[in-house]
Amino acid sequence: MPNTAIRVSHLTKVYKLYDKPIDRLKESLHPLKKQYHKDFYALSDVSFEIKKGETVGIIGKNGAGKSTLLKIITGVLTPSSGHVHVNGRIASLLELGAGFNPEYTGIENIYLQGTLMGYTHEEMETKIDEILAFADIGDFIHQPVKMYSSGMFARLAFAVAINVDPDILIVDEALSVGDMAFQEKCILKMKSMLNDNRAILFVSHSLPSIRNFCNKAIWIKDGKVMMQNEAHIVCEAYSDYMKNSNDVQKIEKGEISTEDKSSKTIAIQKVSISKNEYFTDENIDITIHLHFNKETVDYAIGVLIHNDEGKLVTLFNTIRDDIIIKNQISSIVLTIPNNDFLSGEYFVSISISDTNVMFGYDRENYIHSFIIKNTLSANNLAVSEGLFRCKHTWNI
């Protein structure tokens, strides 16, 4: 189909695992073809389709099969069965600088990468100025890349990948090495690519990043597709799964003691909200339950609320409200009186930090959600514009 960028059909990747190296030789020489290995399915019957102009996030735990999937899509690995159809030129950032020659200068590696992607030297000359401006590493561009820091390496690798006019861009946590300003520049550049009807496959452990940047998401677990849908729906399901599969659930069931829960000094045990649906003007109570594994001096609690598009609507912080917490409390309640939220779904994130906000003890992104329904105004019309309703008065 002309509108399809990537189609993955019944993809399976099986590895043979041997207990001892000698078992591989035994298996190959055994006259009765006795098996000494166990099959490990890194991917099992994976199917999905990505259309041009879509940004699709891939989420899942380490070892779920995400990297294997991307390597098969980019042609680095061969599947055991199934097939991948790619419609267009791929630029990937699976391993930053893969294919770079450490002895070559930055300039020389730019032309090398262009050659690997099928561009002539003359074609790369037309792109060189834009690549250099985006990388912004100054005179280091004339030095061997083995002298580069990880941040400079990331800048150059991303600048090349994103400025060679790929039809499909694959990014696997590559942006985590750059500074915040560079990450923002990369995100803006990737968003501009969508206007040109290109596809982006974005792998990240950050659910806010997936929510904010992607319009669809695919959740992979143990080599299988657990869910594929709109990004915020998949992220919510994955967040619920992570919460239900951690030690909190075991503690509540009495299967393990709280001493075994975590090595964190302060841990967010759970968050509860008085109810799931509210009307505008109702009070909202958010209760944060904490567990302490070590003695603490003082700490701060932050509550962030995002809308269903991943935009930060408001935040609350005990430091900003001049509340100093020194005791090891079991729970604290944040009350939002006469809430001003407009209709929609909202997501709650919690962070625990030191009072100087230099480091974090614990953080749970999108740990809970609630829905707001608007009350009707005097003329029987629902108020539904903007992010929230400001308290106000009219004087005539």
C-alpha cells in the first residue's frame, strides 16, 4: 500500500540457548539429531503496520524484544520467520555512531554515512551545511571522532541521520545522551518531519515522552505485542501493568514484607483518589502513601497533573507552599478545593525529592487518573474551552 511506511507480518525470532559450549558441538555431531538446546523466542508472531506521517512509540521492559524488533526492521538481524516490508529509506539511531570510523574526522564520517545510505559525494555536499549547523560542535568537526565526548558523538550522529531526508526515522533512546537544549531541537526537527509525511518509530522507557510525542504506541512483552492503540491508551495500560506487577501488590497481599519492597530511602507505595469522576467545582483529594527504608532528614513532595495530550496543566509542591516535612509520615493528602479543571481525563504523577530538589528519592509517572465533567452554566451550555477555568469576577 502506498501509504504504508512499515508493515511487520508474523515476525518471529528464535535463538538456540545451550547450557554449555560443548553442547553445540554435541548437537551438530549427534547421529540421531538429539537436541541439546532450548528455544528462546525473542519475538513471537509480531504484526503491526505504521503509516506515513505517523509517530509510533514502542514500550516494554528491558528484554521484551524491542531492540531485536528494530534490528530486524533495519536489516541488522534476519528473522526466523515472518517478514518486514519497508517503503522508503530508513535512518536509524539504534546504536549511536554505528558505522562511524573512529579514526576519521567528523566531516569524513558524514560523507561515509552518506555513502552507506546510497548518496553520492556531490549529493552530500548539498546537505553538509545543514548537518554542521544542526550538530553545532564547532571545530571538533575536523577532529577524529574518537576524541569526541558522548554528547558530541550524539549530536553528530543525530544530525546526520535526521538531515539525510529519510522516509523513516528510528530512534532508540538515542536522545538521552544529549543536553536538554539539544533534545528539544531534535524533537522539534522530528516533528517537522511529520509535516513531510514521513514516519518515526520512537523507542523510550519514558511514558511522558511517548504520550507527548507519539500518536500511537505498541506495547511489547516477552516478545509479543500486548497492545497497540492510541499512545495515551497504551501508556495507561502499561502503567497499570507496571504498578500491578511490582512489589506494592505483593506487600498488600502479605506475600513479602515492606522491608523487601525497595532499596530506596523513600518509596511511593501507592496513590489513591477519592473517586474516579468529578464535576468542575468539586473538591479532589489525592492521597499519597509512602514507605521509608532509611532515616531521612527532610524531603519534599510534588504532584504534577497532565491532560490526555501529555501537557502539564498544573503542579503542586510542598516546598513552594512552605511546608517542610521532617517526619516519616505514612500518608499525606493533597486537596484541590472547588477544582477549576474543564472536562476531560487527567493524569497524576508523583515525585519525592530532597528539599533542594537536587536529587529524587522516588517518582511515579501517570500513577493515577481521574475524569472531569463540566457542570452546566446558566444558559445550559457546557464550558469546554482551554485547559482550566480561572476563578474570576465581573464588575460593570
